[in-house]
Amino acid sequence: MNPIKVNIKNINGFVDHQKVDSYYPKISGSVQAVLNKTGAGKEFLGWVTLPENTDVRLLEDIQATAVKIRQMADVFVVIGIGGSYLGARAVIEALKHQFDQLLPSKKSNHPVILYAGQNLSEDYLSSLLEVLDYHDYAVNVISKSGTTTEPAIAFRILKNHLEKKYGPDGARERIIATTDHSRGALRKLSDKLGYKTFIVPDDIGGRYSVLTPVGLLPVAVAGFDIKALVEGASDMAGQLITAQQPENNPAAQYVAARNALYDQGKFIEILVTYQPNLYYLTEWWKQLYGESEGKAGKGIFPAAVTNTTDLHSMGQYIQEGERKLFETVLSVNEPSRKLIIPDDKENSDQLNYLSGKNIHFVNQMAEKGTILAHLDGGVPCIEITIPKIDEYNLGALIYFFEFACALSGYVLGINPFDQPGVEAYKKNMFALLGKPGSEVESKIIRERLGMKVV
Ligand code: PA5
């Protein structure tokens, strides 16, 4: 089975065929570097064989923990940021009922999933605490390093709230930590206080970790089939790793096309979806590609739009603005639900020509029409199609994007598994906050910002 189809014919006219083909030898070399662990960041390639190696006992432990959480909590707060947040949210938002919080509760036998630690907003956290006063809840704090400021602050606040609400023993039952097996403040605290823990493997970085317990526990608590998610990824891995020819390797086609376009000055890639429940999937993709490729003064800038909503905001720019863009349209063949446009005797809205058609058909025609309009406007388009949004296909898509990202990073000549640039803001923030050890930087920065030196 081949759940993902890549169509690059709509880049013809913007970049010639030979240019695209010239990337394939480099891409084959990159596949070998990934498989043989010979490239930059080779110590972070654990995700490559993760799906096929996922231990069934780990999946069972995650499922059993999810059942326990479902019994004790009607709200589950996932604390994490970046790669310790976006993957879980991408999968959950893609699969969940879009208005689940308003469903009669008997219909929903799993907790509402809320998120914390992905920002530093006092209003956000205060509102969350206010809501949690009314609900039984549990928390999954996720941090590979165990020291990231945003989730650490959120966890301190929620731990305190849980301990007041349920007492120290009750709180312990309701806290699950996903972190390193031996290092970091969160590991130390978990061992000291006896929290249930799951491990983020050493050889898997945050943004490649959605198929580890980082993503799998929240997804299981939300009521989705993690086995099917891993199976989809595993089948995709099998296909991408064994494909000998680029035409059988959708990741190679995607990588060749986007790098050939980048070479022509198209340095902004817009991931386009027509399904609002894929919004967080586009956010996850932005992090994966932005943090992996944007370094050493290089890299395609990853952007995203959700159509047709954004056709009424960003559509104008995409059609007629700076011609530095290309689009990657993420198409979904089949909707999960059906809704037919009814006939109307009056036809005062003049829509009877659509009577009997389903909404997805209208959406698909909007998608096809927009691709053509953007091509005419000078925006080349890569199409990636999945059959439908379910666990299996999402697992395949996640693996596809991860594999392609690694190859693309190697083609670009950078290390796709580090993120040195993320430290710059942290250094300044710590200095401004007066973190012990940053006294010298603090003085310099405060002077630069015209602030009182303390
Ligand atoms: O992809 C990454 O490595 C980052 O986005 C991290 O996931 C993010 O910074 C959070 O790190 P941690 O899990 O250590 O708290």
C-alpha cells in the first residue's frame, strides 16, 4: 500500500526537469547517510527505525496508563513546548471531533485535552487554573532536557495546584512525566517524588519524537489508536527505506522538487491545507522544517495557510505579491463524515446548482481552482495527497515528513538535528531575569535596552 502520493508536475515551467533530476544522486547519498548513520547529527537518528522497533510492551504500558487517566480525569493537561508539544497536538486535533467540548458528555468517554507550558502568558495560565478548579484532572509533563523554562514554570504551578487539590499522594497519582532516562531536573524530581515516567530515547530529538511516548501517551489518552499510528509510520518507513528509484520514493520527489525551487529563488514554502483540523499538523511541520533547516544563513522559510479561510486573507498576497513563494498542498481524498448540500425550492441564494453535492466536493473544486490560479500567478505547486485523515495515514505522513526533512537537510549541507539558534533568546531572557551566573550578560543587556542595571 502507498498511502502518500506526491505530484511535482506543477513545478514544470518554473524549474526544468534536469534540474530536479540532478538532485536525485545527492538524495540517494543522503538516504545512505541516514541509514548508515554517517551524516551530521548521526547520534539523533533513532527515529528512523523507531516505528518498526516500537516494543509492544511499551504500547501496552501507554494504553494501560491512558485507561487509568481516563478513569480519574475529565481533563488532561499536556505540558510541553516545541517538539515536546506540537506532535501530540497535531495528531489529536487532526483526529478529534472538532466541537468535542460541546458534545453531551455521555458521547465522550475520554478527557478533554488542554495544553500548558507552550507559552509564558499569565492570562493563559490563570484561565487554565480557574477551569481546573472545576474539574478532576491529570497532567503529563513532557521535557526531554527537563530544564526548559516554559514547561518548568507551568509544571511548578500545576503541581502546586494538584497538591493543594488532591494532597501529595493524590497529586503523585495524577502526574506522569515524559523525560530523559537519567538526566535533567524533571528526571530527578520524578524519581524523588515517585511519578510514573516514560522515557524520551537519547537518540531522538524533540521534533522527531511524536512517535515516542512524547506523542503516544497524550494521543492514547485522547482515545486514539496508537498502534495504527505506529503501523502507518512503520509501513511508510519500509517504503521509503527500500525504494531504489526516485519515482518510487515520494520523499525523494518532494525533496528534489523543493530544493530545485529553492535554488530558483523560491525560498518560502507554504504548506496548504483545506482541512482546519490539520492546522496543528501544519504547525508541527513548520517547527520540523524551520528548526531543522534554518541555519548557517540557509533554508526554506516554512509558512502555512488553512484554506479556504486564508484565501480571504493571505490569498491576495499569494496570488499577486512577491514571487518568492511555492506551495505544498496537502490534499485529503476522502472526508471522515458526509454532508450534502440540500435543495432549496426558492433558490434565492442561487446555489441549487450545488444541490445534492457534498461539501468536500466543493472544497476539492476550490482546491483545484486555487492551485491553477496560483500557478497562473507564478506560484509553483507540489501536491501531497493522503487517502483520509485517520491514525494510519497520519502515522505515514509524519514519518514521510520526518524522513524528507532529514534528507533535505543533508542536501542543503546542514545538520538537521540540532537547533543552536534557539539558545540566543534564552541567554538574553535568563540575563534579564537575573538567573544566577548571568550577572555579566545581565549588565550588558540591560544597558543595551536602556533598562536600570541591578
Ligand atoms: O525539537 C526540539 O528539540 C525542540 O523543539 C524541543 O523539543 C523543545 O525545545 C523542548 O525541549 P525539551 O523537551 O527539552 O523541554
